[in-house]
Amino acid sequence: MLLKVGELAKKSGLTVRTLHHYDAIGLLTPSARADNGYRLYNRDDIARLHRIQALRGFGLSLADIGAYLSQPDAPLADLIARQIAMLDSQIEKAARLRGRLEDLRGMLMDGKEPELADWLNTLELMTMFDRYFSQEELDRLPMYRKSQTQPPDWTALVADVRALMDAGVPPEDERARALADRWMTLLARDTGDDPRLLAKLNRMHDNEPSMQASIGISTQLRDYVLRAFSATMIATYERHLSPDEFRFLRDNYGKRAMEWPQLMADVRDAIDEGATPDSPRAQELARRWVSLFRSFAGDDPRTHAKIRHALQTEPELSRGSWANETLLGFVRDAVRRLESTHLK
């Protein structure tokens, strides 16, 4: 079937002006001519038009589209598959948005009257989660809520921590340390003890100031909790170290604390994807692990042995670590192989 420019414009939903522009810049030139000289679009031209519109949907400029189409082996089936995937993602997001609006509608039907700002804040917060987590991850993240408010246990805890911080109570204080312990317990529960979810939560928190405002957890508040939690860990290590060893650990323990969740997340991914302790990927993870460990343990193997003994005999040192025995066993094997390689 051959189509005139007006017919193709009508069937494709484009304007004649757009098709003429595509022709003028050499992006889509009709391949056939009628007896009266009119240019006609054939099947191949229409297939090319589909490619052009698909690529425009992916955000490419007309110049980039022209460069892409000039390459050999650009199968239309692959572009259609990408279009389907993009539409599936859009449908999924629209369904989740619909669910949130249904929740808000339900509140109104029950006689509750959330302020417009509450609605917008809820949608904004949930959209933030969508940008950082897949739907499968959200399904495994108890912290993810389709409501306007934090769970009561978090709301009360955040208020208690802020009260101490605003009053100038040092994080080493026993009250702050007790709240930090509760904080880490709740956080482990609400991330399913999965360091990958924790690492994404940290990244989202760092990158989204509006989230900090919505949930009331500023960067300063989070750092206060981390210092208080670290104070408990440091006090436990003191029982196992010499004064010099303890002084070094105390001065360096929290400096790189925020690197641990992402490292453990990467280890969990490597395990799940079948990496072996002697693989290049595992060896790189082992190097990162050793670097973080030595940042607070120093370089003396005797000190390392004391710290490892403390980790094995002091259960509270494992709290809030997001490291299970499978993860630790994999790391131990990878580190042993790394160290044996260096001895050769």
C-alpha cells in the first residue's frame, strides 16, 4: 500500500508539516512516486517512521535519531521491545499512583480531611521511593508506607532523639545511646536486615532534602544517632584493647561508617549472582573490606586478632551491622584468598 503525505499524516496522527520537515532534513524521504509526480510512502517508509517516533519517545533529538538510523543492523523488533518495556513501566507507575489516590479518597470517604499539602507531601515522598527502589524492593521494605504519616514507633523515636540533640546532650550520653540502639533495631526490622535496602535509603536520604523535611530526619539528626550508636560499640571494644589500640580505634571508628552499607550491599549482590570468593569481583570487595577495617583497626595483625575476637564474643557488636553469617563467611574466604595471593 502506498500513501500520500496527507493520508499518512491522518493515519499516523502527525501533521503534514512534520512529515515535510522530516523529508526536508533527510530523516524520512518518500521512496515512491505516483504517475502525477506526487511522492508516496511505501511499507519501508512507514516502518522507518515507526522507528523515528519510537526513538523520539525515548527522548532522542532528531539529529541523534538520524545518526542512529544511519547505522546498519538497527532491528525494528528491538525498538518495539523497548517501547513495550517503557509502556509497562509507565503502566506500573500509573497503577501505583492510582492506588495512592484511592487511599486519599478513602480517607475523605471516612470523613477525614487531609490538607492539600498533606496530599502533595505524601505523593512526593512515595515518588521518591519509586526513583530509588524497584517495585519488588518496595514490596520487601516494611518502611514503605502508602499513608501520610510515619509509623507511631518511628514518630516517637525521632521526636525523642531530636529533643536530646536540641538540648545539647552529647551522643556519648547513656540516654542517647539507648535511643540509638532502638533506632538501629527498628531500622534493621524495617529494611528486612537487607543492606541493599539500607544503602538505597541512605542514598535517597542524602539526595532528597525534601524527604528529610517530610520525615523529620535531618542529616544532623542521623549523624547524631550514628555517633551515639558508635559510642556503644567503642565502649565494648575498650575491654579488649590496649590503651594505644583503643585510642586509635576511638579516634577513627566512625569516620568511614557510611561506606559500610554500600559495601555489604555489593557483597550481597555478588553472593546472589554466584560470584566465588576467588573471583576478581570478590577480590575487589575484599580489598574494600580490608581498607575499611584497617581505617579503624590500624595495621597491626595483633590488634586485628583482638578485634575479631571481640566480634565473636560480644553479641552487641553484631547489632545494627546488617551482616549475616553467609555474608561474613564469604568475606572471610575472599580476604584469606586475597592475603594468600599477597604472600606469594
